Amino acid sequence: MKASPSVRKKITRVFFHVDLDAFFASVEQHDNPDYRGKPVIVGGIKGDRRSVVSTASYEARKYGVHSAMPLFKAIELCPNGIFIRGRHERYEEVSSKIMNIFSNYSPEVIQMSIDEAFLDMTGSESLFGKPHEAAVKLKKEVYEKTGLTVSVGISSSMYVAKIASGLKKPDGLTEVPDGKEEEFMLSLPLEKLWGAGEKTAERLRKTGLTTIKAIHSKSKELLISIFGQSQGTFLYNAVRGNKEMEFGKESKTHSISAERTFPYDLTDRYSIESALMETAHHVLYRMHAEKVRSCTIALKIRYGDFTTVRIQETYSSPVTNAHDFFEKCRLLLSKKLDASKGVRLLGVAFENVEKKSTPVQQELFDFGEKKRAKLEEAIYNLEDKNPAIKITKARLLK
């Protein structure tokens, strides 16, 4: 006899959010034992003009160094730091290895960027035990196979899991029991409200909303009247740990994408384009690894006031190489960027991807794109076979 819907047991969703701790810097410290325990700053070397910090090790963060900071400022704060230009192929290689480990724990891994992912662990207790036990196993496996640590947040809400993963870094593990999401959010200081940038925090303080509890006490209608529809709705849902706030699921089967949220709003064009280049590189590498292609590029920009804009364009032939891809991304950025606002998040995607084996009409003229594509393909294949070989594309930004 089947149970009626009214008595059928409700399935509790379980999400892991996994952060790769200070990822680029941690890879450098792992590969170079002399760097361990020292402040490592990835993004450029002393003398590089206009470079920005990609990642700072936890030792460097003690000096106030953070990602998206101009390199000259990082040098002022931490003059004795170890400054390194990024090795993105190496980071992609390690990230791919860790994401493959994640896929052994969940059939639904939602990779948000090179160094973070959500895992839908719903219904996996019979395989891995209770969520906390499964997270311990996952962390142990990542460390044993890569020498790196990850921090895990566990919750029935993706948004709460995201925040929880950052509370005890590095090598952290925080679980928020089902039904305790709202209580958890109310226990946090305002600066832990993920997704609210500097300008939002400033507006909150000016309106007297200096704590999460204060925001929670206001009606949705009032928040919308102060902050606008998008930002007001976000604040109302966020402080309640809303389980309906999900990420990265709407297009995961038909696109390859990555997005990056910055700890501080990016305001100058060079920093924005540097971040765009890193994100684009990551997406192109994944497209190569999955042996797919696409004619459609999409760009997502979220500003400090939480306004989000999107633009996409479909071309007559597939994107074949990094130079072509980045130039197209820059063009989309130029069309959509509001230079008067700070950028809080950048996202890049290939939409409507297809297998490389699918027949496609050839271009009548070739302006060197095929040659670039073949060269990059050869480099990728060489690195796949021998990870010790590392060839890095020179940066073309001026």
C-alpha cells in the first residue's frame, strides 16, 4: 500500500559548497616547498605595472592583501612577500582533478568557478553516511590526492552553504542543520552577508540597518522601497537563508560557464579586464577538456548596487582559440559596461555547446584563427600528457 502524499516523508535537500582554500597561492606553495608558511601573492612580480592580485595566501592576508587589489598596493602592505605571475594551466589542471573527485560524491556538481563548486548531496547518506561524515571523507580525499585543503559548508540552502564554507577557512567545515538556516543567518555580523557589496553595505549603514537582525526586522516592501526591486528582494531572502535561492542550475546542461564574485568592487578598466581574462581562460579550458565548441558567447555583469546586466552574441563560426574568445568578451564588455559603477561579479559562458565532432560549415576566409586553434590544441594535449610541461599565454592587455 502506497503512502498518501500527506504522510509521505519529505526529502531534505543537502548541499555542499566547497571552496578551494587560497587556491592559486596554495598550488604555488604545494609545488614549491620553500614558499610554505610565507606570504605568497599571485598576480604579478615587482615591477609589473598595473597588475592586480589574483590570490593571496593566508600568510599574506594577515598584512591586508586581498584579491583584486592593485599589485603596487600589495607591495606596499607586504614588501617581503613572494610575488608570482599566475600559472593558469597548472591551476586548471589541479582544479579539474579536484572537480573529478567531487563527481565521485555527487552526480550534480555545479562548478561556479575554478576554485568553488556546489554539490547536491541529497539522498547520498546510504553511500557516504551523514552529511558531516561525507564532508570529512571528501576533504580527506582531496588532501591525499592533491596536497591541498578545501573548506566545506553544508546546508539545505545553497546560499547558506556558500556562507558557511567561508567561516572557518582554511580547511574548514561548518554544517547548518535543516530548519536552522534563519537562526544561523541572524547569528552573523553584517559583513558576512554574501552578495552585498561595499556600496550596499554603505547604504545599509546610512539607513540604520547595521546588523542582519535589523534587516530581518523590516518588511519586504520596505526594503524594496529603499533599495529597489532586485536588491530589496535579495536582502529580504538572504537574511532568512531562503532555500529557493539556487545558483548555476538554469543552464548547466547546455552551456559551459564560470563566474567570479569579488571581495571588493572593481572600478578601473584594467582590473575588470584582468578578471575577465582569467574567467574566460577558465571557461575555454573547460571547453577543451569536454571536447565541445560553441558559436555563442554570453557575458554577465553584476554591479555593486546589485544591478545585473547580461549580453550575448552568436557568431557565424565557433570560437576556436583564447585570443579570439577574449577579444569577443572584451567587445561584449565594452557594449555593456557602465563605467560609473563598480563591478561586483563577472560571468562568462559558452551557450548552446555542441560536440566538436558535429559537422560545421567552414569559413571562406581564415585570418589566422585556425593556426592559433591548432597551436593551442597541441599545447593542451601536450600538457594533458605531461603535466610537468607548462606553457603560459602572454598577456595582451595594455
